[in-house]
Amino acid sequence: MTAQPAPTESRTYDSLKAAWIPLAALCLAFFVEMVDNTLLSIALPTIGRDLGSSTTSLQWVTGAYALTFGGLLLTAGSIADRFGRRRVLLVGLTAFGLISMLVVFVDSTGELIALRAALGLCAAAMAPITNSLVFRLFDSEQLRMRAITVMMIVGMSGFILGPLLGGTALAHVRWEWLLVVNAPIALIAFLGVRGGVAKDHADDLTSDPLDLPGAVLSIVGIGLACYSLTSGVEHGWGAPLTIACIAGAIVAVGAFVRHERGVDAPMLDLSTFSNGTIRGAAIAQIGTAIAMAGVMFSLILHFQYAYGWSPVKAGLANLPMIATMLLFTPATEGMVRAWGHRIACLVGAALLAGGLGWLAYAVEHGYLAVAIGMVVMTAGLRTVMMTCAVALIGGMPENRTSLGAALNDTAQEVGTSLGTAVVGTMIATLVTKTLPNGTWSSSLVADFFHGERVTFVVLAVAVGVIATLGSLTLTDSHSTEEHPSEAPADAVPA
């Protein structure tokens, strides 16, 4: 029997069992970066009471992570291509663990938002790399696909189980521990990657220059656009600060477009969007992320404030979404095979808008009605997300599928930032700027239900239009898989 060679001496393993250490480490890294998207959402009411946060500031506790995460994904991938994927992942894991521990020193909402933004930056250095390193572990296409399936299940579980895990933890520890626990997880992942994944080789690296100005302009543009909503509520829509934010966002986005068109190695090649499939898939993905972020932000407040449920019970209330996300995948694949990308995605868009519209009715009719809306919306969400991810990757040239995966992730994170900002702003405008401590009065609960009704109607119309417009440009392809040898696992989101 031949001994398994050391990972730094050999690029590949001959079975999943032989690669269990690096595979488990990569899964753990992927899990922690995905779960951090939603883990803290269940603690928003607790954080609001503890730090005296306003509704609009709470939206930035989650939005800041998504903003830096989405804004730097493409740049992080470029850095990894230049300096080494394994090396950048190890740096990202180290920084993620160390920064997470700084939460023990946080005593204001502003400090927590800054910390979350820094964690988003670290996650961006991990996300496009974690899954792609799976391909380095195996030569066999079959083993790669089996490993990717494992990675996808882990990532999906992390994203949608975040509120449940967070709610369970809050029953026993303070909310700060939801971030502190990242440190030992990151350490274990670091050791597994360092010991089990082959070192980077010079022939795998590129000398392309980094487009840091593009990354800065994209974050500034999206950040100012989101903050203009907050400023409009707090200072007035005609206030100089609000107008300045809106103008700054327009200027930054314009400068980003001009810069990307003129630079030799752009962060985002805008000519890619001349392909209708790629353009439509990215647009539809933004719509799905707006819906997911908006619903999760609103229902977390709904369950804990309006119903008075504990964080654990509120986390368990998300089980219909979790079950639908996992169980509806075969139905989505069946629709794609039977009808093609365009029709399947249009059906998903209809389910998505219908579920959001139903939630507008359900908010005053008990949990069962809400759960029905969650199931219908999630079925549409899963259909559009999966179909568009496959279409986007499939629409890219063979040698640019990694860019397609990054575009897919970036579109979702931009949508997450916008969805959280829009819903948080609407609730602050329609209900209250400051979330009161203790049990809500019946009049405040009634105002909150009214605010949710309006919010879900707006989401249903906006998301339905966005997803439909994106779907219409897709092709009649019946494919349910991306290019297997190129696309990283995170191309199909949780």
C-alpha cells in the first residue's frame, strides 16, 4: 500500500476520505463566511436594546458586511490570482478570526458597524477562493463534483441556518459571542488548509495589475446610495446631507463606469454585459437578494417584537424557508429541463412576487399565514437563484467562468445591501426610528403591521419587475450545470 504523499508535495488526493482534512477545513471556512451573513440578524433586537440603536443603524449592522463583501469580491479574486489563492485564504482566515474577537471592545452601534465592515472585507478574501481550492485537491472530475456537492450543502446550511444557530446561542450567552466564536472556527480552518492544501505554484499566478480604484469607487457608490436612504429618514429628503449623498453616489457610479471602460485590467469588464444572458441573470440575482435580505430583516423584527418570541423561537420560525430551500432544488432542476432557463426563471419570478404579496396580507393573520408566504417566496427564490447562476456561468467563455462566479456573488451582495437598506428605511419611516425596549404596545404593533404591509407590497412589485426583466433575456437552454472544470462551488448560491 502506497502512503498518501504530503499535500505540499502533491497537488491531488485519490479519494474524499484521503482528503478529509483539507476538505473539512475548506468546508469550515466556507461555512463561517456564509453563516456570518445571517447569524447576527437574529440578534438585532437584542443589539438594539443593548446599544440603544435606531432602526436605520441596525440595518447597517447587517448591511455593512454585505457591502464590503460584495464590493471587494472581484478585487479579492484578482489579488488571489496574483499572490496565490492558498496564501490569500490563510491571510483572510487569520484576519477574520482576530477581528471577530474585537467585538468584546464594542460599546456603540458605530463601532459594531465598522467591525462588521472589516469582517466583510475578510470574507471577500475567503469566498471566491475557498471553493476554487477544492479543484486543487483532486484530478478526478467525479471526485471534484462530489466534493463541490459537499461544499454547496455546507454553504447553504450556513446561510439559512444562521438565524436558528444564533437564536439558540442567544438563549445561553451574550450576543457578542456570536462573533467571538468565529475565532476558533477560523483557527481550525487555517490549520487544515495550511496542512492539507498544496502550496501555490508560480505557474498558476498572473501579473495582471490590481484595479483598486475600481473597488473603491464601487463601494463608495453603493455605500452612498444606501446611506442616502438613511439620511433621508433622519435628516429629511431635502437636507443638504441627503442631497450630497445622492449626488455623490451618482458621481461615484459614473466615475466607476468611466474608469472600468478606460483601464487595461478592469475589476469588472463592462463589455461582458453586452451578452443578454449574463446581463439578465445578474439583474435577476440582484432582485432575489433584495427579497431575501428584506424579508429576513423584517421577519426577525416581526417575530421578536410583534409576537414577543424569544430568539430561539424566532430562529425556529425560519424552518419553512430552510426546508423549502433544500427540498425545492429537484423541482427547480425539473422545470429547467422541461421548459428551459427563460420559462423556469419567469415561473420563479412569479412565485417570488406572489410570496411577497401574500406576506403583505399574512402579517396580521398569524404565523401559519406567514409560513405559507415564506414557502412560496423561497420556492421562487430558489428557482431564480439557481437558474440564473447556471445561465450566468454558462454564458461566459470557457476561460472566464471564474469571473462569472464572482459576478454572481457580487450581484447578490449588492442586492443584500440594497434590500436591507430599503426595508430598514421604510420601517423607520412608517413605524419608528428608535426601537423601544420591552413589550410593544398594541398601537405600535398595529403600526408595525401596517409598515410591513406597505414594505412587502413595494418589495413584491419591485422584485417581481426586476426578476422578470432579467428572466426575459435568458435563453431556452435546458442546462442545470455550470462548466464543471472551471466554476467554483459558490457559483450556485445557498
